[in-house]
Amino acid sequence: MENIQTPGPAAPAKTKPKEAEPPALPTPAVPKPGPARRQDLPAAFSKEVPTSIADLRAIEQQVKKLVRQVSPAVVAVEVGYASGSGVVISADGLVLSAGHVCGRPRRDVLFTFPDGRTARGKTMGVDRDADTGLMRITDPGPWPHVAVGDLEEARLGDWVLALGHPGGFDLKRSLVVRLGRIIRAAPGIVQTDCTINSGDSGGPLFDMHGRVLAIHSAISSSLAENFHVPITEFFDTWNTLAAGGSANALASQPRAYVGASAADDPAGCRLSAVEKNSPAFNAGLQPGDLVLKVEGRDIPVSATFRRWIAEAQPGETLNLEIKRGDKLLSLQVKLQTPPDGK
Amino acid sequence: MASDLPQLPSAPGTPPSTGSSPNPAPSNHSPPASGNRLSARLICLFAILAVALILGGWTLVSPVQETFQEDLALPRNYFRSGEQTLRAFASLSKATRNSIVKFNVDGETVALGTVVDAAGLALTKASEIKPGKLTCWLASDKEVNAQLLGVDDDEDVALVRVDAKGLKPITWAAGDVAEGQWAVTPGIADTPNAVGIISALPRRIRPQRAFIGVQFDFDTPLPRVGMLIAGLSAQKAGLKPGDLIAAVNGNPVTNREQVVDILRDFREGQTVTVRVRRAAEEFDASLKMIVPRSGEEGAEFYPQRPANLGAEVSRRALGFERAIEHDTVLQPWLCGGPLVNLDGQAIGLNIARASRVTTYALPAALVQRIFANLNSRRPHVEKTAARLGAMKAPSR
């Protein structure tokens, strides 16, 4: 992967001021792993497998302590139409997330902390191959944050804690805590048996010192074998991430923009908003329209509609069948490149 | 930068890695095949970019297939709910197994049960007790008959009499649960069925959405009927397009969201009273909440949700007054038993497998209240049952 760059100590700030951008913050340095010593952990964590209730109690005590310690820094993120998770790693609001959650640089992000507090920010850099992404809270801090870990110290079978907001933020529930072990590791991947789900993407995997070891990336068909991006991938792609760049062909492809947001409705995919002068607006789409079909294919839920848009190219025309009240309409939407900031 | 890539398992100074330990790799662990299976069936976490991520998943996974070696993976029996790990919980299982029964309907396992009375009373998940011959397995390896005595529909709990002596009522834990504490699901065997931790503190869980069959007029924020779904209760009750909904169950409403919000608290089969305003006229309509199943009238307007990303879930998975959320991967037919802490005390009763990451348990205090209610109605039920002979599970 030629886009991987060597993490330099305190990468020199090479931000060029751009017009209409908020005041440029200095390019953040590669985060340094927080201090931790395995021998400080209870003996149960050095065993291949716990063998007694006493071992289990030691694990429980540490996990309960960590949950209290690290939870405040785990955020739900909303980028564009979709939501995922992330973790704050500096007082001024640097947030690690997954590349596929960020999408691309300079998008608006709404962060929600576990207590329901929100903050605004932007996506910074993204590497779609590594599935690493960096965001920044632009509202003034300080923000609750956690240390990053050191994967070199991690071992197969290590107990790990997965936090995140599966299914999106829910104030009555807040964070969801899961425990598991590292079950497999390979270049670019950590696999655990922590159960994760849609919406956890970008959320942190913690070691038993409370440091971020990896970021949730993908699930497998087995509930007990899920994928996380190791923290080392963030270090390796740091220059791209911190400079607000985007690495790899997928991310640099122009994205198609429709200018309508859709939500799930008992009846299926219902448009909740249509932006003025957007492709959707120009095609005559209105809020409240029920999208039945795109290119003759059924749209059972709003995610299906968004996937059509995500896979389309700017300039492409999509045939939509919609239902407005009890009228059925056929409309053509010509997709465009997104306006700035979208 | 290959040399910078993580080298977890082979790092020098690594203590006995599971791969190099004398424990033989378990037979069900076949790494290369498993790697292929995983990559081929990767499911993305982020619906919007599904395809892009699956592509990403392939790139992420392919190195595993190339470089994968036996010592790079943890044997499956060392997983959190692997056999070896479960052995650490054995003393809990031994202490609780006589407080647990395993229910069968016509010979098929449908649920566990939690013994609440030495005379053979047990609680279980009501919706899993289908009509048929009800028996249960005991820890002593005996199969005995059982009779359904009563059901709490709101919380989906059933009270059952088990024809057995020597059962031990479960001990209920007092006090609060904490996020991160072990949540153990013992069965009638030597080791638990599965283990997990508390993922989120107890809260109310809303029911699965059910419908009255009204599509609102989206040209106005007012709760004005736009369209009626044929065959559902609003159409049957004579509502018409243009009608305004003024109140639901006595709560005045002025916009669509309020109506939807109130209706969210009612589950399938329950009835709501809707105050309807039509020109100068106002009247009440009594509407039954419905979830149209595929093939039924109205189903095309309320499509079934996509499968839950590969997880098997309970049919009745939502709608509880209060539930503890834990991350135990529990098979839906193993609900109904106690959820215990490391002291072997029940912190709750497993009531539903709800998603890939979610299992719900009714908290101990709520379960004890439900038991008290069901138990107070029991003498009457048992007298009737005795008169009728063996009581059949009511069709529900």
C-alpha cells in the first residue's frame, strides 16, 4: 500500500490556509500511546483462560472500573445521512473513527456524548483502504478524552472492551458495553469476539488499561468474529488523516449528490427533506414522497435508497417511482457533484 | 512498511501463546476455511456504504488468508463463551442448576424456566410456550410433565407448574446492577449456556411498532389523515382522508409526531381510542393495533424489516416495562431462565434475544412482582385446571 506514510514525530504543520475555512488549527501530531504495564493488571489477565470465580471477579472489577473511566470519551457521530461511533483522544477534540464513517474530508459532523451533550465538527482525513478516519470537534473544548494504546504489547486472548452506539444514539440507553477477547490478528486487522452491530462502526476497542487499541470496522457472518482496525493503522496513515487528505481511489472518486434525506417510515423509504435547487428539488421531489422504486428495483427501506445514491456517479440519471398521497409518479433525477461542505 | 505491521502473537517475550500451548487445537477450528467464509460473507456495519465497505472488507481480509497460520488465532474454546472459559463458571452452574428447568413442547426445546418455589413453580418466557405437550428436563436428567398456570402478557412471563420434587427456588439478588458486571446464563448442565456482561442499565423497552393503518397527509404538520390502509383498523372504523386526529387515549395532539409517539407505546393486539374531528363533527374510534404479516392485507405498506444481520432473535423481542441489556449471545430458545451474578444470585430473568448485540432480562425486582401477581391468581386457575383434567396451553 503505497499510500501508507511513515509516522514522523510531531509531523511538521503544512496546512495551507483555504478560503472560507474556519481558522486553521495546527496539524495534530501522531498520538503517543499512554503508559501502561501489563504487570500492573490483576494476575487473571495474564492467564490463557480464567479458571476460578476469583479470576472472574478480578476481570469484572477491572472492566467495571474501565467502563466508568473511558465512557465519557465515546461519542456517537452523525455524518451526512448516517450515524456511527467515534472516540475522543485529545482535550481539543480529535476523534478517531472508521474511514467508511468519515467518508471524505471536510464534511460536517454532529458529535453526541453519552450524557446527551452535542458538539459540532468536521471530518479530517480518511484512508479507505485502512478504514481509518479522523474527525475534529470544532466547538471549544476541553473534551473528555482517552489515551491510545500500543498494539505491539497486545496479545492473542487479551480481554478487550468494545464500546459504541449500535443503532445510533439513544439517550435512554446511551453507550453499549461489550466484553470479548482478541481472537485473531493479522496485518491491518484485529478480530475479537466482542459482539458489534450497525452503528458501532468507528467506535473504540479498549485494552484493559483503558487505551484505544482498535476501531470497529466490520462484522462477519459469525456473531463472535468481528473486525477492528488496529491503532497502528492510524499511526501509519496519520499524515493523510491529520492533513485532511483522502487516500485511495474509492475516496477520491467524486460522490453523487441528490440533495434529499430519507427516513424509514412504516410504509418504507420516505423523503424527510429536500434541499432547494438540489437535483432532487429540480426533479420535483417533495418531502413526504414515498420512494417505491429506483431503476425499477424495490426500495424497502431508506438505506437501500441511500445505497443507490452512494453507488451512483455524478451526472447519472436515476428513474424513480414515488408515491405522493395516493398518486403514483415517475421522476428522473440527474445527480450532480456535491456542493461544498456536503 | 510491512515491518511496522502489528505482530501480536509472535512478539518476543509473549507468554505461552495459546497456539504453542499443549492444548490441541479444537477440531472445529479450521482457520483457512474460516477465513474464506468470513471474507465471503462479510456484512458491513454501515448500511449507507455497504458495497464500499464489503470491498474494503475483502482488502482487509485477504492478508489474513495469505499469511494465516494456526498460531495467529485463538482456539475457539478460549473465546469468551468458549468451553474452557465457561469452566471457570462451573461452580455457579452447580449452585443454580436445580433452580432451572428446560421446557419442551412436543419434544422440542423452547425455553428455560426459573424455579421460584420449592413446590415446583417456575417462570418462563410465555410466548415460547406454544400449544402442545409441555414437559421439562431437570438437572437430574429426568423429563417430567408441566402445566401452564398463568401468563403476564405485558411482560411475556408465564407461570408453570413442574411435576417434580426437590427443586430449589432461585435466590434473587438485591440491589442494582452495574455496566461491565458478569451476566451468566446457567442451564441444567455443569457449565453455563453462555456468558456476557451488562451492556446497559435497566430501562423501559418500547414494543415492536404496530399500526392503526393511517398514512398522514404530509402537506401539513397537523395530524390529518392522508390515506387509509385497506383492511387495517382505521379504515374499518370508518375514518376518511381529511379527518383530523384530535386526541389519542385522551391525550390531545396537534401534530403527526405526537400521534406516532403515543402509538409507539402500544403493541400488536392492544386497542387505542382516537378522537376524530371531521368538519364540525367529533367522534371517538376504537382502533386495534396491527402488524400486518407478509401476505396479509396492508403488508405492502409495512414491509418486514431486513434480517437482523445474521442474528436469530426472539419473536417477542420488545415491549418490556424494564429490562437489563446484556451482550450474551443467547439462542432464542434458551430465554426464560435466570441471569445470575458471580454470587450465583439472579439479577434477572432472560426475556428476549433482540439483536446481534442485545439480550434483554427483566430485573429481579420486576420478576418477583410478576410472580406475586401470577401466584395470587393461581389457586383459581389450578382449581379450574383440575376440573378440566390436564390443562392445555391456550392458543395465543
